[in-house]
Amino acid sequence: MASEALLLVDVQNDFCPGGALPVPEGDRIVPVLNRYIDKFHSTRLPIFASRDWHPPITKHFKAYGGNWPPHCVQGTRGAQFHPHLALPKDVEVVSKGMNPEKDSYSSFQAFTADGTDFSTLLKERGIQQLFVGGLATDYCVKQTVLDALREGFGVVLLEDAVRGVDLNSGDSEKALEEMRKSGARRIRFQQLTLR
């Protein structure tokens, strides 16, 4: 049973340039993530992909009291994974943000199609360490990493495969530092070693 897994956080059209809520240069991480995907896939290690999967009406959106414009609405092109992200056929997709009453930034608030929560899924699969990349550094990636650490998982942050929103200048750097201080290890592709 594999103890390590790759987690791709919210690499969706709406978070990339041209989308409804674009992360600056968000699409630049796709080729880098594809290298990680190839490495994990060829080593037969599990790959998970989380996605925002919002209903059209949710308190997450500005029109209904939230902070954000509509994005990643279920079934829309904006909610699809970036077309150049080379997801393998056996990738396990977990969805979050379906509850219209809640903000759900962390992948640990996500569920499989059959309703299993992400933490339970990882424990059932024997995963002890997550390698995390995706969008956005200062929101969903940060919350996912902090939740993973709180839940007792080891975390390796793929710092060459994340990008931030930086609503306030320096938000991404602060998020990277907070993740490091909380126990995440930061690497780039050339430093990747798998068990």
C-alpha cells in the first residue's frame, strides 16, 4: 500500500488567466505539475485532484454575502480542470464548496462522488504523506496544507507548482512561511525523492 500521494489543488479554468477568478500566472504551474504527475504515475503512487464545485447560489459568492465573484459553478467550463493538465485516468477527484451555506477552501472539506470525506479516503488508502501543488498559495493550498498537518499527515509543498492571488501584497510569501512554520517541507522538482 502506498504511503505517499500527490494532491493537485483546484487547477481549474476559472483560477487560470481568462477565468472568472484568475490567479496571476496560474497556468504557469501546469507544465510543472505535469512533471510531478508523470513521476507519481510512473511510480504507481496515488494522485488526487480537488476542485471547487459550487452551486449557482452560495454564500461564497458576493451576490449572496460572500467575498468572491461566481466561479467554478458545477458543470460549467470554468469548473473544468485546465485542459493541459495531464490527469491520468485513475486520478481520484474530490469536490468541495457544494454546501451553499459554507466557504470551503481546504481539500479536507472535499468529498468523493460517493460521499467519503478526503481525510477518511486518505486513511483508508494508507496515505501518510501528501505532496501538494496547485492554486492558490494563499487560500486553498494554504488551508489544505494546514488541515493536513492538523490531521497528522506529513506535507511536502511543491513550491515550484503553486501560485498565489496576493490580494494584499506579500500574502503568498506569508502563506508559504506559515505552512513552513506549521511543519510543511518545501521542495522543487529536482529535489523530489519518493520512497
